[in-house]
Amino acid sequence: MIHGYMGKILRVNLSEGVIREEDLNQEWLKYFLGGAGLATRYLIEEVPAGIDALGPENKLIFMTGMLTGTASASASRYSVVAKSPLTGILGTANSGGNFGPQLKKSGFDGIIFEGISPEPVYLEIINGKARLHDALHLWGKTIPETEGLLQNEVKQQMTIAAIGPAGENLVRYAAIMNNKHRAAGRCGLGAVMGSKRVKAIACAGKKPIRLANEDGFRQAAKRQFDLLDESMLKVGFDAFGTNMVADMVNVRGGYPTRNWQQGVFGRIEEVNAEAMTDKVLIEGVSCFACPVACGRKTEIREGKWSGNSGEGPEYETTDTFGAMCDVSDLNAITQANYLCNTLGIDTISAGASIAFAMECFERGALDKKQTGGIEINFGDANLVVDLVEKIAYRQSIGDLLAEGTRLMAQRIGKGSEHYAMNVKGLELPAYDPRAAKICGLGYVTANRGGDHITGYVQGPTFIDMPFLIIDDSSIGDPWVANPQEAHVLVDLENALSLLDAIGACKFMGILLTAEDIVSLISTASGADFQVRDFRLIGDRIYNLQRLFCVREGINREHDRLPNRLMEDPLPDGPAAGMLVERESLEAMKDAYYQMRGWDMITGIPTPEKLHALGLDDLIETI
Ligand code: SF4
């Protein structure tokens, strides 16, 4: 038994309907620990470059972290990894709730799905026994319907991860949902699951996770719970959820509004954290073993959706269905979020795709003939809700919206690429880098495309939140592009990759130090794990993931922002007149590549760097 792990993964060949158990690759485990890092190592080994992300050669890998399911703070997370149908590069997504812990306690650290099933199936795992079942009766069902039917069928309390109609219909940003409301949301991995005709995974189990030094681990975990319990982070998140940052971003002029045409939303008080508390909040919700309750259990109390309840919206969702679409009706935003959870859709890409269509319509790049007779106007709250459903079923204009902004712009043409707000095909989240330049660098270097949580440099810039997980997260003036500050991003990307690998929530990086995490890993594994190992493994994972993207053709030239951010100055607010200037972005990239040990001209890891990380066997990839 390897301490901290179950020691086994399931390999499910869907084309043949065969399930095999495999021992975890011990060498890779030491190198990548678990989660997205370990899953990427399997992916890069087993999936050739250039394949169709929705074809039989792609593999869909679920992987828990080293500490997932243990009693350490926020040890709730699992990762899903595949080639993304939205971006064509590495697709990774991560989710909390309690699916990860239950998967592990059912007996397995992870699952590799390969091939394509001839008919819909679901995978049941109970205490080390796995079986594939027919899921024809579940196909077409929503997430809550699937949960209900499966719970009845299996006659035992199961924890379920499933896709909804969006995944079945290959919406390029379909999510995998667990515990009904928690999403492995980004990069369209729900569509990969749909392409393989896997409707759900249902698991249950009570297998113990053995640790090398149970007492030492308990003490280390308790110290962290005590620290978190007394923190302002907990107070703020418990009271307001992630939307507590809305006012802070808006006041800095970086709150994307009307598809990023503006950076200040004039009706912020209708959608900010106070408004949520007044209008829809029931209570905060925690993931497994988390002392923080940043999730929002909500209900709509008035209007046409009155009586509906669920979870959300989070900060990003409030902006993408709200200000980005010029909508301030919090009930409509909440309903759009409920529909995404019910149908299995990533809220960021959905809201961003709708906002993009609104601008195309406003500029005449889309007309009513193309939209099925619908006027897609900014500010139409009911329309936003209607479009979410159309996206899931690819009805009418929903078929185009389901492709995401990059493919939409290619099909619409007429210069719309200028304001298609994605990086490498992944729709940008709700922080405008024109108002905090280092965030632009974060978008272009994130391995899965335009993403905030890969390095979350937004924390120390937009919301003055230092990250104790690295030695120095200070950013001087966010409006100034300072290449020397690229080290903050590099350090954060590495440290947060490590948190992913152990199955911890990245928000823990705000309060916990590398030493705190090291004490957990050491006591769990029995190995003499040091801070330098923490840093090295994070760096190794980051380079491995870049290699996957390089294999798909990514280089320096693709590390670029949408033209709007580099050519259209913000028109109003405190950051009025600001851009991310091309030259300053290139200077930040130079510094970043140098700090990473990547080739300055190509942006590709050098053989020397890969050798230093112990990735010699992958040098031929470049
Ligand atoms: S901080 Fe929030 S998202 Fe992270 S584990 Fe805790 S409840 Fe879940």
C-alpha cells in the first residue's frame, strides 16, 4: 500500500466494454503526486498528438489528489483531463463537493476511459467492484433527473458525477457535474464524456485511506483548520461567497461589461454580494472537509422563476450572465446558473458566448436570418435564460453558441474575431487585464487557455489578497506592466499546480504556506518531503502541461490576447484609456519565459529545463 493512495486506477475500455484494474505508476506518482499533473502524464503517454478530441483516440481521465478524502482542509478535489474539444489543447477541470473523496473510498485513485461505447452506459463502483451498466434510459435526462433515477436504481446512497443534455449534444463547453451543483466546468470535458457515451459515474465505498503517520497528520491538519477558522478569508467567504470580489473589481475598472466594451458596471449594486444576500441567498455551502462555506445555496423568491432553488451564482457567473450581457436582473442570472447546472454547461463560456453574440448582433455581424428570428440584444434578461436552454439542445442559434466564441467568430466573420474574448479558444473570466496588466500575462500563459484560476494572480492585483503559499506575491501598481513581477505568476502557477495534485482547493493558497502543505504531505506519505520538493513538483507539472500544448502546435505566437484588449482602450472608470500594450505584453512574456527556462523565441521548454525537471523521456516531444 502506498500511503495516501488506494494504489489502483480503473481502465475502462468503452469500445469493448471491458474494465481492468491497474496499479498506479509508482514513478509517475513520485514525480507528479496526483490530480491533474498525474493525469496529464498518462494522457501525454497514451494519446497521440493531433487526434480528434471527440473521437475514440481521446481519453478521459478522472484523477483524485494525494490527500483527497483525508481530513486535511478542503481535501475534496478531483481533476478531469483530456484533449479539449473547445481549445484543441490540454483540457483540465477540477471540482469539489464530495465526489473525489467518494471515488477514492470506493477503492480507486482514478479512472481512465478509452474508446467509445456503442450505447450509453454508466459506471458503478462500490467498494472496489466496478461494473458498466446500460444507460439508455438515462440518456436525455437532466442532472437532477439522472441523480434521482440512479439513486433509486442502485438502492444505496451513491455519489454521482454525470453529464446533462449539453454533454450528450457535444456542446464544446459542456461540464461534468457532481453532487448536482458542483462543476468540473471548463474546457468542454462534459462533451468528451458525451462523445464516449458515458452518462455517469456512481460510486460508494468505505475503504480507508492509509496514512504513514496518522497522529502527525491529524495534528498538522488541525493546525490548518484552526488557522482557517480564525481567518478573515473564512468570514468573507462565509458571508458573501466568491461574489464578494465584485465591488472590488468594478471599482478598479476591470469588471467586464457589454462583452468587454466597458470595465465598469453602473448597476453593480443590483448584482453584488449584498444584493445576492438580500435577494436569493439561503445559506453558505461547503465542500468535503472544508471549514469555509463559499458555495451559495439560493432560491428565487419573486417573478416568473419564483420557487426555483439550487446553488450559485458564483462571482464569474454573476458577471458573465450579468454585466457582460448588460443584465442586472439577479433572478435571471440565478435562473441561468440553475439551468447550466441542470443541463451541464460551463457558466463562464456560456455567458461569454451569449455576450459575444449580442455584440455581433449590435454591430450587424449577425442578423435575424442567422439567429432564427431572435433579436439578440444586450440587456435582455429573459433572452439570456432562454439561450442557455437553446445551447444545451443546440436548437436554432444555440447550435452556433454551443461552439464557443473562437469557432463562432470564424463562422460569423466580418471582423468579429476582434471582440471574441477568448485565449486559445477558452472564454476569458471576469477580470479585465487592461486594469491589471499582469493578469493579461496570466491569461496567455495558462496551460488550458484564458483562465484565471491557473495562477490566480488576480488575487494580489484586483483584490489586494496576498497568497502566503509563495514567498512573495506582491504586485506594485497593477496598472503598470512590470516584467520583473512575472515571477509572482510563475510561482503561483507552480504552487497552485501542486495544490491541484494533492486535491486541495486553490483558495487554501491564500492562507496556508508551503511549509503547512509540506507537513501534510510528509506525514501522509512518510517521505521526507521538503519545500524545495513542493516547488520542483509544481514546476514539473506546469512544464509537463505546456509540453502537451506544444505537441498540439502551441508556441509563443499563440500566447496572445484578443485584439480588443490590446487595441480598444477602456472607455470609462478609473482605468479609462488603458490597454494592454502589445510591446509591454511581449516584454512580460520575455521575462516569464526566461524565468521558466523556456526558449525566448519559441516559448517552448528547453531540453536543459526538461532535464533539470527529470523529464528527459519527454524531450523528444519538443
Ligand atoms: S473554499 Fe469553497 S470551493 Fe474551496 S473547498 Fe472550500 S467550499 Fe469548496
